[in-house]
Amino acid sequence: MNIKDIADMAGVSRATVSRYLNDGYVSAEKKEKIREVIEKTGYMPSTQAQMLRTKKTMLIGVIVPKINSDTVSKIVNGICNVLAAHGYYVFLASADGDPQKELEYLNVFMNNRVDGVILLATVITKKHHSLIQKMSIPVVIVGQEYEFGSCVFHDDFNAGREIAEKVLEKRSENIAYFGVTPDDIACGVKRRDGAISAVKKHGIKVGSIYTTICDFTIQSGYERMKAALAEGHQFKGVICATDNIAIGAIKALKEAGYSVPEDVSVTGIGDSSVNDILTPALTTVRYHYTLSGQEAARMILSLIKEESYYTKKLMLGFEVIERESI
């Protein structure tokens, strides 16, 4: 089968079939006729021929910080669904939590033919910025607001503020904030700043808040809470930058004889799937991770099609999910 055969069977011109295969304009009626013939015959266009004709590989590089993450899997699922619907394939690269590996993969994709790159970013260093600006293919950042390029990110400041409000409405003393590294602007800085704005609104001195830095793991939340209690700190409200940290903190509090929420209110951010089996159920912020992946895929496709160098930015909203932990 070739384009001429498809055109003859569908009763359209070869040019119309070519436009159909290359996402050009074709009327709905003719689209349906061509689709039926392709489905009936099992026709597959030559990838090499398409590459020569369109100068496109139909490949997108996707760089993730780690694979074993509920959040990452939702984002990647959204990306893959949209790209597959447009005939694109994904090269998935895991940086294993190492920003240096992200740079290596960016170099790999820059020097090997992909049509674009989607980076699920935790940090954007000067080296990241320098390399992204050198790339001749479009790059879309997911999870961080990137001033100099296209990105899809979440409203982390207001998420941090609103989830802190849920604690502060019930507790006004002995408040703690369990955060993450400030190198991660979204999770480590904006969520913290949002929580601090809520603290100030309630007339609580920021200096009176116990703060600590955790890794993005349940174990880290557990260890940091256990250490804080061993130092003699007593908490009434604990605001956590992530669900994993909150889950670990609750475990340590329970082991120390505290009851949640009777003695201590605890909140997280992320609406982890672990919440389905957690007792008490965690009050948290739900981000639309699958949607963020879908929007990032649509953005990269738009940039590829338009062959433009202007940037696009999209901030997604959130939902506060109030459960038993406060």
C-alpha cells in the first residue's frame, strides 16, 4: 500500500492523503473516508520517508527526576496520552534525583534527533538555563515556573497559604513547618512562603514557628519529627510541604503517644494515593498532575508545529481536600 492506493480507495487526491498524514487541513468528511481505508488496510506510513519529507522524527524526549513516583507516573501518563494521539513516541529518561544527569540527558537529546524535550524539573540551575537556551528544539518545563521558557506549573504559593490556613484556623500556637530544599523553588520556596503569609495573617510571629528541611520521603518526615520530639519540641499544628513528609511525621507522632488530630493537626500537599489507606485520612492539596502532563504535551506540539521561539506559560489551580487529620 502507498499514498496513491489510499487516495484511490478513499476517492480523494494524493495531496489530501498527504495532508491527512501530516496533520494538515482536511475536511471532516474526507478525514473519515481516509481513516476508514487506513483502518481497513492496516496501512503504516514509512517513518523514514516522513522524516525526509517533514524533517520531523516524531520523537519527544521526556526527562523525569525518578520513575518510582506517584506524581511522575500521573504526569507521564498525561504526556503519553496526548503525544500518542498525534502519532508521537516518547523517549523516557530517569535522572534518579540527580540534576547532573538531567543535564546529561538534555545534551543527549540536543545532539540526537528528537523534535522536542519535556523536562519534569525539580531544580533549574544556571547550567540548566544555559543549556536550555542553547537548544535548537523546543523545551517545555513541568512543575517549575521558568522565566525564560515555556512551562506548566502549579500555584504553589496559594496552595501553601490555603493548606496552612486549615491548620491555623484550629491551632494558634506550637506550629511547625516541615519543608524541603530551597533549591526546589516550587516545593521548597513558594509553598513555604505561602504558609508564612498565612502565619503572618493570623498574627503569629514567624520566628516562633519551628522549621526543618526534609527529603521528599516518608522516612525523612518520620526521622525529622522523631528528632524534633526528642529535642523536647511539642507541636499543636504541623504543616508539611508534601504528603510523604506528613505521613512520616504522623507515624512518629503516633509512636510518641500523640493523637492526630486530637493533639496535633497535620497537613500535606500532593494528595498521594497512600491517603486511601492512611488513618487518619490526610488533609492535603490536590494538584492536577495528569492534566499538567497533557498541557505540557499540547504545548510542545504547538511549539513544534509553529516553529516559533516565543514562550508559553500555564499555571494550573488546585483543590484543598479537607479530611480527618486536622
